[in-house]
Amino acid sequence: MRLQRRLLHNEFVCSLASSISTRLQSSLPKTEPQSFRQFADISVRLASPERLQPKPEVKALQFGKQFSDHMLKIEYHARAGGWQQPIICPLEYLSLHPAAKVLHYAVELFEGMKAYRGRDGVIRIFRPELNMLRMNMSALRTGLPGFDSEELIKCISRLISIDSEWVPHSEAASLYIRPTLIGTEPALGVTEPESALLYVILCPVGPYFGTKGSNSVSLLADPSFVRAWPGGVGDKKVGSNYGPTILLSKTATRQGFHQVLWLYGEDHQITEAGTMNIFIFIINDQGERELITSPLNGLILPGITRQSIIEMTKEWGQFQVTERVMTMPELRSLSREGRVLEVFGAGTACIVSPVSSIHYSGEMIQIPTLDQPSPVYSRILQTLLAIQYGHIEHPWARRID
Amino acid sequence: MRLQRRLLHNEFVCSLASSISTRLQSSLPKTEPQSFRQFADISVRLASPERLQPKPEVKALQFGKQFSDHMLKIEYHARAGGWQQPIICPLEYLSLHPAAKVLHYAVELFEGMKAYRGRDGVIRIFRPELNMLRMNMSALRTGLPGFDSEELIKCISRLISIDSEWVPHSEAASLYIRPTLIGTEPALGVTEPESALLYVILCPVGPYFGTKGSNSVSLLADPSFVRAWPGGVGDKKVGSNYGPTILLSKTATRQGFHQVLWLYGEDHQITEAGTMNIFIFIINDQGERELITSPLNGLILPGITRQSIIEMTKEWGQFQVTERVMTMPELRSLSREGRVLEVFGAGTACIVSPVSSIHYSGEMIQIPTLDQPSPVYSRILQTLLAIQYGHIEHPWARRID
């Protein structure tokens, strides 16, 4: 009976997701992608020397609270031919009409990327084309204008070069890059905005949960805390996925947990943890080691760290790597049988974050992630860091000149 | 089998909703409600005469595109004691840090109210205490600060009196009031904002779909278009409920429909239509007339027009009034038996809007709302208008001095 319910439910979810995808694709604008003004048109206005801020020390960095000296701004006006000239200027307050759609209807999306200063002094960014692809998908879903990915990467690279001294001289820190796209048209109708602003700000950031993996996190898995659903926007990086989670995350923190493990459905499917994708490393029914992560079924964010981990571990070929739904009852059973080796989160901000316990249905499930002699999460983390900080040359790392 | 699935599904929804409610309530801050600075502290800076805009003609009004001369602003800073002095000033652009949480994580909510100029020249607002209650509930859910309802009503009333000439001299128009609350703290963490801005802007608006009821709407009921979900924020008036619907509504419009009829779940429960609550007037199994609307199960907005219609029609006592889930298959069956008399939407913007057809599962269900000799929707609309425009004195209408 329980299995039947679960199958019915999954069938419902899959058919919904597929139906939405088909319908939305068939209803997308048939026009050409909107042309993005060339990077070559960029205008740069530097901050005067007395306005330059002191760079904070690495140990004093707080995530997302200190910003570099400059920003990138590109306005979009449908009636003025679309995208306007890219502008790099001193970081400044934005001037928005109080009826701007972003302030009422969450017509907004963002990305998260990082620039790393390697031991060779070279600054690199990690697979930026994937962030741009996801940003364009978020724009399409939110009624915001699309753009040419490579042109925006060039503009962002120029911004990073101008603020290059803000890229920390440390392998325990990096420069967080926040591209943002908001609907600015001052009109209260719930419709696509005719004007928009794409902007990019930069923040030096330290380790999110520590880079040595010594800081593991505890998760609260409560089926009443729901992040996304079929027909929603759970697979897009839009503001609407975040605001509604604040109170729930706070509730978890108050109860002593680091983050929420987001579940979905009657069968308590594991989807994401906090703002990270989740990986579960187990001994499967064939007695083999298997790394499992949630599939891209519309309910989870298609993380770039997630994708990189899947590609990297498949290339290693040392264990099975599977994208499939795992439920909390299944994880609990595997745990009771001693078959859960590791659980870890993955994302741009945290990179890889080991999980030590999951509270579910009145029970604290202990996860021996930190007890493994040579844990997979740690090897993944070290490999990613080696690529990002240029210890090894790799096509995923793109140099900023 | 189908019934069993439906029961299981409903049981799941109800238990989730109940669980969330209990948990959130138990986790709410135990502190006193934050005190709102007194209306008595209000500061008023009037626009200079040359800056006053000409009032548009009623027939030229477009919803939410023209704004009055002044606005109300109240800043909140947790570190500076909370709410600051209320300020009425000329309508102006807002200056926001590019890292303001509202621009990234949709930390935002709003309300919709109207001021009506009666045939007696008196300006009235409709049950504003209910908007303030809902706004406080939205704030609680979004991590934004709560406030004293009556003090804010006084501030808004003062704003309306200053811009009183913007309340149209017409019973086919009104002044739309848009209280908005946004998180302004410049920090990229997904946490409660330490600073916020509450502001109110005003727009003269004409009839949304016409006040005579001659303009009926057609709805697209597509189960892949999902507005809200248990564990989400479907019952709060927050930006996150709106942005994700833009593309779906546009898809419906492209297919020739006015609005989306939002369904939920495997059994295709009817929840809302566009941005309206929905009412269905039928002949029930006992052969009696019955007015049915979706219950407040967390999936629909607790509309003030909805509540007023329920209270009003119950007081009339001429037919049954029921809050319960109706599914699309049930509506289709009733329609085939000729037992659907009327369907109409209800909300502050549209007041009451008759529905003429619903497209569902490849079939166009015709609704004879406009064919009734003395339709209920029309009596409801006329009664609400009579209260709002002061044809009858009623406690729901509050005078602005």
C-alpha cells in the first residue's frame, strides 16, 4: 500500500514536470534571443582614490556583508531596443521606483559564482558558462530578458580585473560574485516587466563552513518544511525560492540544527539541504559503494558544483554514481544497517560540506561522514579546490586576464 | 481507487497544513509585538505646487501605472530600536543598496486596498483592519517586522487625505492603495533582515473588468499550472506567489484565456483564479442552491472580498454557503447535469468578476453566469459597491476625514 502510494505520487510528479516542460517550451517566445550589447561597448567609471575601501582581513570576512569598490550595471528597456550599454561604476545605491515589479512580485533572480586567486597569482573563475546558462533559464521562467552568456562573462571578468585586489590572497577565501537581474518597470500589473536591470556585485568571502571539513553540519528533516513543488520554480535560481525558507530555517536553527533537509511528498523524498544539493554515499544492495544524489526532476536547483561532482566521480570510475530519488525512510533503513558511509552538501558558497546527523521523525540519525578513513567528500573537496586555486590546470577553471 | 487516492491526498494536505501551523506557532518569537512609532510622530513634507501631477481622466486610467503625488515611508532598523518616524513625502524613487535582501531573496510582501469617493463626497476605505491583519501575518512568515495595525491605518488615512483629489470623482473608479514591506538590509545571507522599509503608494484605477458585469472572463484550468503547495506561502500576500505565475498566465493569455484557474493535486482541486478567490454557485444534491468557495487550507489567499461575501450571503440566509474543496471533475459533472448556475472571482482589484467558461482537459465548460435572470454575483457586487460608495451606511466602510 505504501509503495503503491509512493509510485502513484512519483508518477504524478513526473507527469506534471514533463507536462509543464512541454507546455512552457511550446509557449516560449519564438523571437530570436535578445541581443546583448557588446562587451566592447562597456563604459568604465572608476571610483576616486579616496572612495576606495580598505580590504578586510581574511579572518574577519563575513559572508555577503562586505563589498568591493565597483559594480557592473546593464539596463534593459524593451522600448529602447532592449539591452543598453554595460557600465562599470563605483558601487552605489540603486534608484528604483516604489512600484518597480521586483519590489512587489519578486520579479528577480540571481547567480552565485566565485573568483579564486591561485598559488600562481592567477585569478580563475569556475565554469562560468554554466552559471550563465542557468541564469538565462531563470530569466525565461521569470519573464525577464535573456542575454548572451559570453558577453556577460567578459563584462564580469572586466569587473573582477578592476577589483582584482579584492580577490583574497588566500586559499581559505575567494571573491563571491553575485549577478542579479531584477524587473524595474514601475507598474503594478502581474506581467512581464518592460524594463529590467542586470547588475553584478562582489564580496570577499571566507570559508562557509570551513575548508578542512572539520566542521560538519546537522540537518533537520521535517516533512512539513517544503521548499519546492512540481509546477513551481524549484529548479530556477529565483528570489521566490528563498524568502519563504527564512522562517523555516530559523525554526531549525532554534532547535539546534545547522540547516533544513528539504523533503518532498508523502514518501518524504530527500531534495536539498539548506541552499546546497545533497549527496549520499552508501553500500548498495549489491554490496558496492554508490554515490547517490537527487535527480533534476524540477524540485532541486541544478547546481554547478553538483554537476561537477557527478562528472568528476563518474570519470574516477571507482564507485557507482546515480541520480535518483532517495526517501528518508530508505536512508533511515540503510543507516540502521550501517550502509550509509557519508552524506554531504555541495554548492558554490560551501563547496562541499560534510553532514554528521539528520533529525527525522523523532530520531537522530548519526552519519559517520567524518569517521571514514579516506572519505569521498574530502577527496572531492580537495580536487575541486585544486582546480579552483590552480594547483592543477583544468578546463573548468577559466583565467581572468 | 480514485476516491481512495483523493482521500489519501487530502489527508496528506491537511495533516501537513496542521503540522506546519503548529510548528510555526510554537517557534514564533515570544517577544512583545514590535511597537510601531505613533501616528502622532508623523512628519509631512508636501510636494511643491509645480511638482503636482495632473489627475488622469477616469476613462484613461490603467491599472497600477499612474501614481498620486505623495507616498508614506516608514523605515525599520532593529539596531536603532525598530520602527522609525512615519514620513509622508513627495512620491520619489527609493534608494536601495544592491545587496538589499528584497532584490535577491524576495523578502517582500504587499497589500491591496481601495479608497472610494461616495455620492456624498465622503471618502471611505473598506475593512482596512483585515488588510493590516493579513499584512502582519505575511510579515511574520517572511521574517519582516510586524506593526500596530491601527497606527498604520491612521498614517495611510492621512496620506489619502493629503492626496484626496486623487480619489476619482466617479463610482466607476477608485484609488488603489498599495502598502508594501521590503527587507532592505544589505547582506547576502538568507536570513531575517535587520532593516526594512514599509511604504505606501496610491494609484487611481478604473474598473478592472468593468463594474456592470458585462465583461465575463474565460479561465484555463491546467493541472500543470500550480500556484501554491502545502508548506509554502500560498495563503500569504508575498511577492513569491506572483513572479512565478507570470509566464503561466502569459501562456493562458496566448491561448486566448483571460486568466488561469489554479488547480492543486492529483484530484485537480479548484483553488484560485488569476489573482482572485473563486466562488461556485450550484444546485446541490438536495436540490438546493449552494454557494461554494475554497476553504482556507493554506493554498489560497484569505481574501477580504471573499470573507465579506461569505459573511454577507450567510446573513442573507437564502442559500447555503459552504467553504469546501471542489475538484474540476466534480465541477464538470455538475455542469453536465446543468447544476452549475454561476462561477465568479472575487478580489479587491476586480471586486466581483463573472466567469463564462473554463477550459479543462480538452473541453470547454460553458458557465451560464451571465444567463441567470437575477444572478447572485450581481447582487453581491451591487451590495459591495453600495457599501463602498456610501449608498448605505455600513460598519465595513470606514470614513477618511
